[in-house]
Amino acid sequence: MKTKLLPLAMILVFAMIGMTVNAQGWEPYQFQGDEKYEFNIVTYENGTPTEAYYAIDVKDKGNQNAAGQDVYDVIYATAGQVPKDDLGASTAFGFFAMPGFSLSMAFLNPMYAMFFTQMELEVGEKMSFFGAGYTEVTGMETVGGREGYICKMYSKEDDGEKILMAIWTIDPELAYPIKSIAYDNDEVMSEVTLIGYTKY
């Protein structure tokens, strides 16, 4: 009896390991350190685009804080063009400090971030959220030299119509989506595109 159960138990263990390996869930903003991300960001206001550059560089220099924890140097860079008449308080604190704009929302609405930890990233996969809409993995594409899964989020209206809310391209190994497009009433509001990723 024991000899029959042992092979069965081993098969189940290997099957569970295989499921874990194949499941491609993603948790955003889990930085590895010693890496640099560079993005091109385009925002639209009344159909007029504004383009900017955003970068974050996370470096481990082997230092620790007073509590003995490893610490990282984190350097941010933003760049863009601002008309002379618009130079003022918002410009003083970074290009994305402008009123009414949230950089985190342009990348990934925090309300939706948790869905990706539960969703298997596999072409054809769908996940509903509270019956109000769903996310679907529709394909793959290469952005900034990285390959990712194209994830489209739709809302469902009372009349059954579906409305595209956002598209994210996700490389499960990286902390950010490699591409993010946010929509409002079928109009693109912002587009974030990875233009470079460096691992030291």
C-alpha cells in the first residue's frame, strides 16, 4: 500500500511545482536593485500631446542604515519642455508635479494593481473584477527590448457594452509595466513606454 502511495504523492508534488512554475502572476513595484528604468511619457489634453522623460535608477552601494538594513541609492530624473509662461511652482518640484496629473496613475491605477497578483499571465487568460468589468491577456509584444504580455481592461456598461479603460504590457520580471495606455471615453489620456532597461 505504501509503495503505491509514494509514487502518487511524488506525481502530485511535481504537478504542483509545475503549476507554480507555469503561473506567471505579477506583483508591481518589486524592485531588484542595481537597475535603471527609462520611460517616454505622453499626456494628452484636448487632443494636444505633451512629451516627457522619466527615469529611476536603483543602486546598491553596499551601505547599511543605523538599524543594519541594506540601503539603496534611488535617483529620479525627469525632463521635458515647458513654455516660458508656465514656469512656476509646479516646475520647481519636477516635471510631473503639475496639478491634475498623477504619475502613478499613468503607469498603473493602484486600484487595479492587486488583480495582477492573482491573474495568470497567459495569452487568452481572463479575469473579472467585481462583475464591473474584466482584464484579458490578448497577446505579446516587445517594448524597449523587453517582451511582455498585453493586458486589456474593459468596463461593462448596463446595456452590455464594453469600454476599453486601459492597456498594459507586462514583463513579469520587471517592477513597472513596460507600456501603459490610459483611456477616458475612448480617448487616450496618457501613454507610458519603456525606452530602456539596464541591469548592473
